[in-house]
Amino acid sequence: MSSTEPPSASPANVLPKVAAVKVADGERLRSVHLPGITLTVRSRPPARAGLPPALYVHGLGGSSQNWSALMPLLDGVVDNEAVDLPGFGDSPPPDDGDYSITGHARAVIRYLDASGRGPVHLFGNSLGGAVTTRVAAVRPDLVRTLTLVSPALPEIRVQRTAVPTGLLAVPGVAALFTRLTREWTAEQRVRGVTALCYGDPGRVSEEGFRNAVEEMERRLRLPYFWDAMARSARGIVNAYTLGGQHALWRQAERVLAPTLLVYGGRDQLVGYRMAQRAARAFRDSRLLTLPDAGHVAMMEYPEAVATAFRELLADTGKPAAVERTDGVVEGEPANQSTGG
């Protein structure tokens, strides 16, 4: 296997050391120590024993909390876990400083191999969508289904509103931005992120906004916050330039798992027009488009995403579905051609 692809890890030599569990809002957090990385994993008690496992992977600047609205809606069908990627949420930076798409994918694979939870229902948003696409392509044995919410897959014509985020990948820009925004409050930063990521920022509750401000204040105190952001943004840009078998669109074509694609009509970071290309690239795909959603549909419209995922489970093994724009997936065969 090429060095650019995440290698298989042997469960025998990467068994995790698990730290103490703490409980918050019905969710449990624990730290899992693996060779070279420590991951914080957020979980919910399963509704009953024997449910198939699910793992959720967040986007750039996000954390496992980004899935807290969706996970309770799926308590009855999957055993929920969400991971903080290295350098994000409560996970410290990786020992080797590797924030590439492959590095993040390797962290996910390492955790799944060590925990023995695979194959899982794998979810990814934005950066996490690129990461989970790579995981599903190189380790199909670990993935039952794949659900991608606004995945960060290469675009030839990037939206103007996404350019500032991409500029974080340029060396020195993160440091410059830090200096220019030194006087910004955490509240101002959260309002900016919300306006960029939500189709309608008004959908954020007062409590949700307060929690986001507190989390932003905590992150800004971390000495590695901007480094993790800049290096991960650089990882996305670098992945966009890869060709051959390691190109993300080529890897999307290799995914065997039934795939649910979710795109928002008001997404300012991933082009809505990419939905049709994604539906063609993933061989067994279902497409859910939400015209009023932004970049984080699982936070804005968790009920619609949960319903579509339940339909994916019910439909697994049947002909793929086609798009509807009202939050419902129909059972007609999708276009199975690749590329786009």
C-alpha cells in the first residue's frame, strides 16, 4: 500500500488505554490513548444492547459536539460515538504534527481497529467528509454505510465565501489573522462562524450560542488552536491537488458502502452544485438536499438528516434512491455512473 494511504493497524499492538469517564448532558466523554495520538470520544448510552455501532467525524474547527443534536435522534437504531480529531475539541495535537487528510483518516482507522467496533455506520461533515471518504475507500471492512454532510471534496470553482477559510492554509496567514483579530471577543467570533456555517443563524438557540461562546473562549486559550486550524486547512488544500488513485474523487468512486449525501442550498463553504457530481461519483448513493440549510445540516435540521439515515438503513440492499428537496428520500434508482 502506498505511504499516502492510511495503513491498516493491528489491534494486537494498538489496544487503547482508556481514561476516566465523565458525564455531561447525557453524553459520556473519555480519552483514548493510542500510539502517537490521544482521542476524546463522545458517546451516548445505547437504547438497547446489540445495536450496530456508528462513528461521527466533525469538520474543520469543529468537535464531536457538532453531532450532539443528531445522535439522540438515532439512539434507537445505532450505538453512537463521535470523535474529536487530533488537535480539535478535547483531543490534543498528534505527536507527529500530521494534520493531513491522510493523517486524520489514519487516526480514525487506528481508533476503529483498536476498539474493535468496525464495521460502523460512518458519518462525516466537511473536513470529516473528506476524511471518512478516504477511510471508506481504503478500509471498506470498517464501514457499513457512509453519511456525508457537505463533504469537503475538490471543487474547480470555489465559492468566494469559502476563500478566507482556504487562505488559512497559506503559511503565515493564521498568525496574521490572529494579530488582526486580537481585539475580537469570543462572542464576535462565534457570530461570524455561525453566519458562515448556518443557512439561518436564527436557528441557533440562546443556550446553544452561550455554549458556543464558552467553547470558543476555551479553545482560544489552547496554544495549538491556530496551528491545528492552519495545518488542517492546508491538509484539505493539499488533498485537493492529489491525482491518481489518491485523488478524493477517485477514492469516492471506490467506496463500496451505501452512501447518504446531504447538501445545503445555502452552504457558503461547499458548493450546492457539487451535490449532483457526488451522487454520480459514489456508486451506491442517495442524495438529500435541504434548500434552507447551510454547511452543518446535522445541526440545523437534525430531524431531516435522521429520517434520511433511517431510510438508508431500511433501504440498504435495495436499489439506490434519487434526490428530493423537501427532506425526504424516494426509492428510485439513482444514476450509477462515475465521475462528473
